[in-house]
Amino acid sequence: SQQGEEDPQALSIQEGENATMNCSYKTSINNLQWYRQNSGRGLVHLILIRSNEREKHSGRLRVTLDTSKKSSSLLITASRAADTASYFCATVFYGQNFVFGPGTRLSVLP
Amino acid sequence: EAEVAQSPRYKITEKSQAVAFWCDPISGHATLYWYRQILGQGPELLVQFQDESVVDDSQLPKDRFSAERLKGVDSTLKIQPAELGDSAMYLCASSTPRDGYYEQYFGPGTRLTVT
């Protein structure tokens, strides 16, 4: 069974708005990663947050991790049409043991 | 920038036929993964290799699926016989440690349609 569960399943926003998606998981993790997938393509790594970190930034991306609630959020600021994609969280328990969630489908309307 | 290569990109086959997918990871990446992704869902691990050894194949349907990475470089995933339910995207990824952590690099995938 999949460990991470993203919420919402789908999100539609206007260009320039912020997009927030959440990931919940069930057991302790070593780190959590977010990936993006454009339609019909492979996944692209966006950002990694370690279990002892609470927040991380990369460009227009902000990731938070709350290990007490076993949840993470991904915020994309000032969204663009090119951000339209599916976003997946991957929980990593140890080493290279990755489990992907079902994803959030983001649509950014011009 | 180095990329993970996969071929073919698209494959249409009839049920009961055999089908094979090929993956060439980024040079130097010891870990290679094969995932299956059903439309609208996240990738699910089929098999993981460390060099030429299988680390995890617990979710691989071994009655019909096989995977090999003979020289610890490129890899082949085979399905025989294919079933209608095998229609999906098959993704290959590779990884190498950086600062003690692993990130995955994915290929473009092979879209399989079984008719």
C-alpha cells in the first residue's frame, strides 16, 4: 500500500496565485521528497527535506515538514501556466526505500 | 546533463504476447528502479537493483514479469504473457548518494497498451 497520501487530488488556480498541496504519511521517515510529472513524461525531482528539518526553500517552492503530525506541504508561489503538472510526494524510510503517493494534479489557468 | 534513457517510448501489443523494455541509467548510478504507473496514480515499485543484484522485487508479479541487470549497467524488464491489466506507464529511475541522501532520476517512460 502507498505510504504518502496527497491532498487535494486535483487543484485548479489562476496564474499568479499560490498553490498548496499536502502529503500525509503513516510511519517514521528518513526524508521526504517532492517530484513533478508533466503529462506523459517521467518524474522530475523538485526538493528534498530531511526528517530533522522543518522548512526548506528552493526558488518559488517552499516545503514544510511536521514529523509530529506526519505531514508535509508544498507551496508554489506566483504560479505559472508551466507549473501545470502532477505533483507527488515520496516518503523515504531508509536509504533508498521510496514510496510515492497518488499525486495532486495542478492546473494553472492563464 | 546526463539522463536516464528508455526504449521504446510507446508499445502496443496483443494480450498473451511477450514485451520487453530497456533502460540505461545515468553513468555511475549503482541503483536502478523499475516502476509501474497506472493512469492517475503514483508510481509503484516493481524491482530495485543495486549494481547487478536485486534488492527488492516483492511487488514484481514473478509469474509473468522478469527483470535483469546483468553487468550492473543497463536493464531489461520483460512481461510474458502480457495481460490487459498490464497497460500502464513503465518508468525506470536511477540514483546515487549525495550528502548521504538519494534522489531519483527518471527516464521518459514506456507507455504500454495491451489490446
